[in-house]
Amino acid sequence: MTYITKPRLHHPLLQPNGLGFTRRDYEGKVSTLCAGCGHDSISAAIIQAAYELDLPPHRLAKLSGIGCSSKTPDYFLGNSHGFNSVHGRMPSVLTGANLANRDLIYLGVSGDGDSASIGLGQFAHSIRRGVNMTYIVENNGVYGLTKGQFSATSDPGSKSKRGVVNHDQSIDLVGLALQLGASFVARSFSGDKDQLVPLVKAALAHKGAAFIDVLSPCVQFNNHVGSTKSFDYVREHNAAMNRLDFIEPRAEITANYAPGEVELVVQHDGSVLRLRKLSPDYEPTDRISAMGHLQLHQARGEIVTGLLYVDPEAADLHDHLHTVHKPLNQLTDQELAPGSAALDAINDSLR
Amino acid sequence: MSLTAVNDFVVKFANVNGSGSASANGMFAKSILRMGVPVAARNIFPSNIQGLPTWYEVRISEAGRLGRRGGVDLMVAMNPQTWDQDVASIEPGGYLFYDSTKPLPPSKFRTDIEIIGLPLTAICNAAYTDPRQRQLFKNIIYVGALAYLIGIETEVLDTLVREEFGSKPKLIGSNLHALGLGRDAAAQTFGAPIGLQMRRSEAVGDRIYVEGNTAAALGAVYGGATVCAWYPITPSTSLAEAFTEHCQKLRIDPATGEAKFAIVQAEDEIASIGIVVGAGWNGARAFTCTSGPGISLMQEFVGLSYFAEIPAVIFDVQRGGPSTGMPTRTQQSDILLAAYASHGDTKHPLLFPEDPAECFDFGALAFDLADRLQTTIFVMLDLDIGMNEWLCRPFKWDDARKLDHGKVMTYDELEAGRDFGRYLDVDGDGIAYRTLPGVHPDRGAYFTRGTSRDPYARYSEEGSVYVGNMERLLRKFETAKSLIPAPIARPAKRRTPHGVIYFGSTTPAMHESLELLDADNVHVDGLRVRGFPFNDEVMDFIAAHETVFVVEQNRDAQLRTLLMVEGGVDPAKLIPVLGYDGSPITARFITDEISKRLRGLTRAPTPLVAE
């Protein structure tokens, strides 16, 4: 066997969630990534988010492209269907899957090579179409599986492990997502679980194109001095705009905050995003101001994290296409084939 | 001696692209049909919106010979740019109809043809002042003149005008007026019709007149397609557009106005096929339509569909090579590209419709095959079938027909504890069961990858596991042979050691050629191949003949290559007959090529006009 069997033993004290599932029920196969890889922390955050959301695992489909990050869907949510597709093309596959059945939750996992280089076009077009999905880029600025080449999110001046300096401008996926009309845009850090888990929960509950750029250092090829994607560098330059508490629909809101400190955003499904502001002039429901703020802070060398933009009432691709509520993959033969009488009328019109 | 014929001749219109000639020429062809006489009209057009030469060739044949014959009996020469070649293409004794407003030197004409000059521009300028009207109505005027000259009933054309402009009564009057101007001018100028004549007939029967792209799109509707992702490319664009129109009429929920379909114009062909693969993985019937360059771009995903076993349908409306120019001309040149698309060891089922009626049938069947075989099915149209209106049998649908969704394991089966291995061959036909996302809370989920997994979809890079899977895929391809529509034989009048294999849009020209050869005591058995992998009947046919011609519209004899490779056929036995200049292959060309080889000489020219 070339996979590692995971023992099915459960700790007897594991807490079940509202559906009776424990955290283990949301796990997947044993990760084959390097020890200490940031991506594994993101997988753990996804597991935690799904567990806390009481998500039925089979109601989510996980899709990815190619690369280290794209291998990870095998390592979480083992009871969900997964699709490791082709390099840079996860967004189109996810779009098709979403069109086929609008009732499932779609989680796309990709990397900076997968989404910022070969797949930049599909990244852009899936977002501008408003596909209802959570799109996570596990961003380490480097090609890991092919051993350490720069990716398109590497910052100019950043040094590779072999000492080569990158001179190309970096692609800022968060800036692009904002400009392309994503209705939920966030950035986080694999090393900050407290920040990441609520963001993933909020994104999964969001209707529309939700994008999260997660800085996820590559311990093997991009965690050295001179890299701008190392654990140390990201920690030193992390500028969180806010802290998010995700409150599920119908949950009671208890804590009281002084006005101006907290912003409550109610999403389409009734879930509440409680944002504790860390940057007082930041307005996360205003796309233009978010774009300006982002540029300003990035120009100062800060890595801006947090929930950067949300449109809680966004429409999605199905709204634009005006498709039926019943999933297309469940329409019956009678609903699909118009029948011989209609065909006879068509024949008559062609004579 | 001028040609004389009734209900059997070729009219060709030479026009300037963008001059509004298409609708006038279309009306001309349709009027022939309405007189009950079979017609085949082919548009030969440039990769251009306005200014370049365009032709419209109308074959009128009471006998129902609807392929291109070759040669022109009546040329309507409306384009000075192509005058010389147009005049040269007329059969001896044929007719040249032209706009005689500007005098042309005698050197511009031929003495062995009949010259029919009418001052169309002058007539038009006298009747209209608006420049656009002058241009558009000139086309209608020549249709009126031709109607007089070849005997198209006035009432037939008038009815067509009323149908065409039903919602715009103003245009009805002005078009009727223009038809009358042409008819009267021709009557006054010539006083008598020409030797080529139309006569009312019943030969059309219940046949319909439709483009293959429209028919294939309708087939997709009946075949249950719900997701269409596409990128504009000639000559396939009208297939996606027709699907959109059909769905607007046939697939809107009357109660809610909601769509029982999703159509996405993607950013490129790669995204198009990606969307199709994603939808197919998730259990919706999905397709894209494209042409050769699009197939090139889709290669990686087609391979993924093959290895990950995901249903997909691709309509390939074939055309000439890359870039611009030949892309608006027809060819059958993507056969090998499609059959062996992608990297690694792959091969894919192909369907070859002969006409729009079969485009409809195969358009629907392709989705059943894709689900049954869990792979990409190519429906191989070409520009000639796809973008020209063909006269064909009416579409048929059996209301008792159930869509075949193939092997999909259900919640109940999983709940009952049925063993599920995504790549496990339980029935010996090479086809494994699949599950759809969301089917069951804790059974049936699997992780989809290209290769490197065992029959239970667990990660594995072991060589023996890989080989086992690849051999199962071969078994599945073997199963496909019995599902692909069988070939259709057309035996010669007498027993013969010679056979001919052909497919797709070549069919009507081939059938005419077989009739001509038979009449000439050259006997050749015909076999129309309808798909790939080849059914056993195809190989039996080859084995039963000493020589087999393979007629195709490409340079490299691609179907012949496929027959050689897949059937282990001796190359010496298969003789290629190849017409690939971009215009649809003609009966005369095929007849000449086969005669040449069988008799070692070029046959005498066929009589051009029926006695």
C-alpha cells in the first residue's frame, strides 16, 4: 500500500457536535506533506470550522487543482466527495459542479502556483461570475512539489533558498478578488488559527464568491531569512484589520461592546459576523474603501489580514442564470425531454 | 447548345460578404423546397464580416441527390472580384446571370455559355433612394428575375416573404414590390424563360430543412443536457446559440419562469471543458461545442475525463486548420485529434452523423453513452453539416424512451450495504459504479484523481494497480463497440471485391457517386461508418473485400489510419480518396477517383443534366 492507514480509534472524551459527529469525523487521510507545513494547519482549521458549523460532511464537495495545497483535500473531510483536478483549472471544475447541484457547499482549495500563474484566468472568471463557493489559496510564494521555484505571489526582492532574488512584481490575489467583485474577501495566516477558523466558517456560510488568501509558509523551500513568506516575516508584518467572531443563525448575541468598536454584519443565511475593529477607520462593507485601505497598508510593507470585505446580500451565478431551485442533476426525464408533440411542432416549422 | 433540365441543376450565387445576399439566397433555396423539389444549399463564406467574396451553391435535384455534384449550370455573378473564376466555372451550355448596368468588354465573357444581363443597379437606383435599400433590394430583385427565368411560382415566393416579415408589415410590401420589379424586368427583357426549369413536385415529402448545429443542439435538449459551457468559435458557435434558443422555448418552467438549464459562455475552451467535467462529475448532463483549435486546448481535460471516468460530451464542428481563413471552410480533419485526444494512453468514442437528422439522434444518444461509459463522447460534425441547411427526414422521439444514466449507486444501495469501489469492475464490462456528491452521510464518498488509485479509489502508485486499471479501461472500450451505432451497408448491384468506407457529410455525394458507378457497371459495396471504436461489422466488411476505398475530407487519411491501427488492417488494402480543399467533396470527384483506380483511366465526363 502506498497510503498510510489511519487507525479508527477515537478518544473517548471527544465532544460530539450538534449532529453527533466528533472532530474525527471531519478528518481525512494522513497528510503526506512535510512536517510543519502551513497547509496542514489550514486543513485543521477547515476541519474545526466544519465541526463547529455542524456541517453534514456529505453536503460539502471539495475540489482542488495540482500542487501541495491541492493534495490537502484528501487530508480533511473524508466523508465528502473530493476532486483533485488539473493544474490551475479547479475554478472551472467547481463552477460546473456547482451548476449541477446548487444545494451542496463547494470548497475550492488551491495554491499560489495553481491560482496566480497557470490558473489566474480561471481564478478571475470564477470570481467575476459569482460562483457560490469558498475559494482558499494556500499561499507560500513558492512551487513546493517541484522544489522551490518562485511563484507569481513572490514579492520583488524576496530571496529564494538558493539565493536567487525575485525581480518580478507579485500578484496580489486579494486586490484582484476585490476588483473582480468577490463578495467575501479575507486574508489570514496558517499560524493564526484563532483568526482563520472564524473566517473559514463565515466564508462557508457566505452566499457568493468567497475568497480567502492564507499565507502558509513552506517549511522546506521558503522559510528562510530573505523570504517574505516565512513564519517569522509574516508574524512581524501581520497587520490584522479586525478579529471576527462567527455567530451561527439564530444564536443569541450576548456580549456588549462600545459603539464603534464592533460591527455586526448579518449574512444571507442569518449568520452574524461580529467584527471587532483593530484598525478604527476600516470599513469592511465598502469595497472601494477596502481597496484603498489595503493598498495604503501594503505600501507600508504590512501584510493586511482579517475580513477585508463582505457583501452580505450578494447574488450568485444561479441567481444570474435564473436557474430552478431543484438541482439540475435531479431533474427527471420528463422535466428534461420536451416530448414528441413538441418535436412534431418543431418539424413543422422547418418545412 | 444551351443546357436544358427540369428540377435537376446547380445554381451558384457569387456575392460580396455583408451585402445582405444571404437572406435573399436563402429565400431562393426555400422557394424550391416549397415547390416540392429537394434542394441542398451550401454557403461558402470567408472569415470576414464585410467585403470578401462569398458563394451560395444550390443543388436542385428531384431525385434527391443532395451532395455537391461539381460544376455550375446557372451562375448568378454579383461579385466583380471573383468574376473571372465564376465565369470559368460554368458548364459549357450553362447560363451566366449578371448585373449589366456597367458595360463589360466581350473578353470578360465566354462564347459557349448563355449570357443573361439585367441592369439590376439601374433598376434599383430608379426605384430606391436610400443606399442601404438599394443594396438590399438588389438581391431581392435578382431573386424575382430568377423566379421568372427558371419558373418559380410567384405565389410561393410571395408566401415566403409574408412568413419572413410577418411581424413587420411595411417590409412585406417593399419586398413584394422588389420581387415584382425583378420579375417584370426579366419578362420584358428576355420574353421567355431559360432551359433550366422548375416544376412542382411531391418529392420533398415530409422532410425538414435544417442546419446540423441546430439539430445537434435540439438533440442535446432531448438527451437531457442541462449544462452547456462554450467559447465562441466558427463553425460551432451557432450550436451553443441554438441550444440557448431551444432551451428558452422548451426548458423554462412555465409556473416560475425559471430555467431548467445553465449556459455559461466561458473565458476559453479550457474553462468550457472544465465546467463540463465538473458538472458531469456531479451528475448533470453537460456538453461543450467547439472546433479543432478548441479540441487542441481541451486535451488535458479530455484525458482527465478518460482516466477519472467522468461523462462529458463534445460537439466538434470540424473546419480547416488554425488561425483565420480556412476556418470558415469544411473538413473532416479532427478524427485522429479527437480519437486519441490527450496525454498518456487514451482513446475516446466518436460519433459521425451523416446529416442533421442524425445530428439530432446522436446529439441525444451521446449523453446516454457518456453516462453509460463514463467518458468523453465526441460528436463529429463539420461545417458543411453544421452551418448549412440540409433536407433530411424529420426528427423523431419515442416518448417511452428513458435516459440511460448508467451505473450510479444510489443512497438505498449504499444504505443496504452494497460494496462500493469507484474503479471496481463488478460486471466484467469494464464499467465501475460511481456515486454522486452528497448521496449518503457516511458511505460512497471518494476522492477523484486522474490515476494513482486502486479499485476503491485509495491512493496508490503501485505499477500492478496502474496496469490493472488501464486494462479495465480497455475492457470498457471493448464494451463501447457494442454501444456505438452500427455501420450501414449499401451493397452494389452485383457481387464485387471492391468496397468503400465513408462517413459524415461525405454521405450524399458518396451515394450519388455509387449510383453513377453502378450505372457505369463499376460495382462497389458501400459502408457508412457511424462511430468509433469500430464495430465488428466494419472489420468484417474490410475482410470481405480485396480493396476498400476510404473516402474522407482531410489530407492524411485519418479514418484510414484509425482503421489500420485499431483493426490491424494491411495498409495496402485501404485506398485513400481525399478531398480536402475546404469545399464539400463532390460526387464527380469521388467517382473520378474511384474510376481512375479501378480502370486505370479517367472516366468520361458524366452527363451534366438529366435527359
